[in-house]
Amino acid sequence: MYYFWLVLFYSFAGYLLEKLFAYVTRAQHRVRKCCLLLPLCPVYGLAMLAVAEITLGWTENFWWQAVCGGAVATGVEYVVHFLYEKLLGVMFWDYSDTRLDLHRRICYPFSIAWGLLSALAIRYIQPYLPVLIESIPAETALFTLLLVVLDSFFTVRLLLRFHDIDLLGLPNLWRALHSTP
């Protein structure tokens, strides 16, 4: 269950980061999550899981950790975007307007951000997570797993049917369902 909680923690942190980014940049797209109900951005959780596992023990040098973490997280970001696009027919992000992008899936400026964020997380957050995760009761883990599975099921069905990520916001979904004759 350790990896499950690790992915959830960083997916939620990524959601908060996305909301902050949308607020600061005054982005039009405000939903900023990848699940129907839960406030999660799984790409952050998967990227940080990969960074934590692959770069384990490289934390002595912050800049080396940032370079390696940025490369690993960017690789995960590319694969996740590819799978979202090919399997679900959606694009949660599009870097085509950003300099030095690759197939709209990744870009150099955000790779730098991934690197710095992952190095900070590995150095200052990751050491405290095992103790926190161990304190979570098994019943809570089971209940949370059930919620994630149910939300994932309905999210995938919704995206496969409508191919519209903005429907992941409940107000948008409500309006769309009630405006259809």
C-alpha cells in the first residue's frame, strides 16, 4: 500500500499545484484534474513514484537530483500523455504554444520545473512520507482504494464517451447532462 499512498499524495499535491498555476496564469481551463470526483492529477503521482524509485540514493547533490528527476518525470509525462491521447482520446495538456515542445506532450521549460520540483520533493518531503503512510489504518486504505477504483471507472467511461476533459468538473458535467435534449 506504500506505493498507492505515494501516488495519491503526489497526485493530490499535483492537483493543488495545477490549481495554483491556473490561478496565477489566469488560465481559461480551470478543471485542472484528471478524475471525475477526486482532486487528483495522476501524472504527478506516477512521475514522483518513478523519480523516487529510480533516483533513490542520488539525493546528496541537489542539482544532479534535479537533472535526473527532471528527465525521469518528463519521460513519465510523455508516456502518460501518449496513453491519454491514444486510449481515451483526450489531451489534458498541450505544449504546442511553448518553446521547445515535443509532440505537444512535453517541453523544455516544464522539464526544468519537473526537475526542480522533484529534487525539492525528494529532499524535503519524501523522507517524511513513510512514517505518515505507516500510520494510516488498513481500513482507510481499503476504503480509499475503493473510491479511487470507482472514480477511475466512471472517469474512463466519461472520457471514452465524450472525449471532453472539462466534463470532469461536476458543474460542467451537470450543465452538459441537462442541456442535452
